[in-house]
Amino acid sequence: MALRYVVQDTYQIPGRGPMVSGVLMEGDVRTGDTLMVAESKAPVRVLSVDVHTRQTDEGLLVGLRLHPEDASAVTAGSTLVSPPEA
């Protein structure tokens, strides 16, 4: 299933690194996944996943810790998607 994750906020956690919070609209995301920023096609590596118990009308609230080298490609309002199949 294709993944679609809409970023609501980006921030840094001291000692952990860059984080994003947002809504997982469809699909599944796992630690170690490489996603793609839909707007720029930049790859983004997921270092850890924090699933919140709260569900919205759109989807599940999820926090993602990103690889520091990739985090600058992601801003509030970005959409992360599954990369195209090889």
C-alpha cells in the first residue's frame, strides 16, 4: 500500500535530533524506511517512529525521527510518500 504522511510540524529534540509530527493518511511507516518528499522528490530516512494513540478524521498522529542529513528537506506542510517502486 502506498504511504502518505502530511507533516504538521518540524522541531529538534536535544540529544535525539530532528523530528516531524504529522498525520499518517494511508499506509504504514517503519523504522529504517526511506520516504520521499512529494514536492521536491528528496529522499528522507526514518530513524524511529512514535505512534500516538490519538486518531484524527484524516488519519493517525505519528512522530518521525529523521536522519539529520535529510531533515532540511522537510517543512511543515510537506507530504512524505512511498518512493516509486524500482
